Amino acid sequence: MATWKEKRIDQWLTKRIPPNDQYQLNVKNTFILPTRFGWAMLGLITCLFVLGTNYQNNVILMFCYFVFAIQLLSLFHCYTSFVQYHVSFREFENYYANENTYLRVSLHYNPNRSPLHALSNIAIYYKDHKRYSYLADGHNNIDLGKFKRGSHSIGRVSIESIFPFGLFKCWTHLSVPFVLLVYPTPLPSPLKLREMNQKGDDGNKVGVNTSSEDLQGLRTYRETDPIHHVSWKHFAKGQGLLTRDFSERAAVSGWLDLADYIHSDLETALSELTYQVNALSQQGSLFGLSLGKHQILPNHGVDHQSQCLKALANYQLKAVG
């Protein structure tokens, strides 16, 4: 749990660097300080300056000024090479529980400026999982680790660079605006469907077989073809009698009910339902999902599949965003 100090820092960062999916690094969202090596060099410069002044040794003073000039040069190049980059976050893909998740990051330098160093010197640091990933120009997949099912706010990632010489570290804390949705892990199980018109907990739980027709294309008209399959549009254009060729597709339809799958524990039931939602969606079946008081009406398609998987992921959990 975040401490009072961490909350205050996060509030200050939110005010200074508002959440966004794209960032142009600049003076408003960038921080720079000496590294440990840089602080040691500053201490060395101070000692040399005091020593050279007390003993009026011009050689020591010249060396002191030379090292200080390198320090200033490193400060200038560290900042100017860092703020030339444009960072953008892309929406998360679909992930299942206990599998590696990735944050997609695009990093590009400003074309109006010449790059001063290789992008391999830029690193992204995800605090929660203590992971470093070195970025390359273009799209990068940053490993975030594994998550349990549900909606997760990633929070902030830090991008840093110690180029050149490692005397200064330039960094920024960027907020990821997208919510990571993790679905339950699919677990194969026998299909249990309730009929569309079934009410209550009793009755047959076998799905209803339905059929539909998919248009495959056009072919030459045959005398045995149904008249309503004739493409009159093409006939009106003088292309002759053509028949729309259909293929019959059989599928099952019904309700997926959580109560039918709870035989050991809740997480296993949700995993089995996830498997069935994916399988029925691939078949193009018409199905609904019942999670107690929360019910999703029968439908089909990618949007319906995503809606069902999201409901399974956040079942009895507090959704984020």
C-alpha cells in the first residue's frame, strides 16, 4: 500500500506530467541530476580547486577547469539528447492470467534534430516489477510480468539515460493511460448450455442446434435452384441468370450459466467459461452469459466475445477504469 509520501509524490507528478498516450520529452516532464560517479567527480573538482587555490598551482587549476568543462559538456549533451525523443504508448492486447504481459511502446527521435547517441542507451524501468528494458527505435514490447485476472492500472514507467560518460542521469516518469485487462486462463471442459427459453435452474441444459446460411459466391443458374436465390441485380445488368451459392452452417446456441460450472472453486469455473466463450465465438454460435445477477444477452461476434470475457475477468472484483 502506498505511503503518504508516495501519494504526495504521485499527486505532484500527475500535476506536472498529466496522463497521456503520447509524450514529447521536454523541460516540463524531464529531470536531470548527477549520478554517483558524477557526484564523485564534482567532489574531486572541489578538492582540486581548493588545493590549487591554496598552493597557487596553475597546473592543478587548469586540470580542475578541464574536468569541470567535461562535466558541463556531459550535462548539456545528456539533456539535449534525451529530450529529442517522442514516446507513445499503445493499447494492450488480450492477455490471460499467469502469462507474460507486455507494454507496447513507440520511441522515435525528433526528425528535426540529429540523434546524438544510439537508442540502446535509453532504458525503461517499470517500478512494480523491477524490470529494465533497453529501447530501440520504433516499436518495443516491455515485459511487465504476470498478473491475475481482472483490470489493472499499470501506473507509471520511468525512462532514463546516463549518456554520455555516465556523469548525469536524465529521466522521466510517464503515466500509462490504458487499463490492462487480464482474462481467466482458458481451461477445457465439457460444454453445458441452457436452452434460450429456459428459466430457472431446472430443465435440460443441452444447447439448441441452429443453422444459418453463408454466401459463398455466384454460379450459373440451374433449373433446380430456388427462384429466390437468383441474383436479379446481375440479371438486370444483362449478365444472365446467376445463382447466389450458399453453404449451410450448423451451430449451437444457448446460455452459459456460471452455476452449471461451479463444481470445485470459482476460479476454475471462470476458466472453463472462458474456454467455452472462445470456442463458441470461433464457431459463430449465438450464446448468452449468466453470472448470477449480471447477464449478457445472447449474441455473437468479436464485440460480444470481448464483453463476455471482460465480465468473466472482473467477476466479483473491483474494475479499474
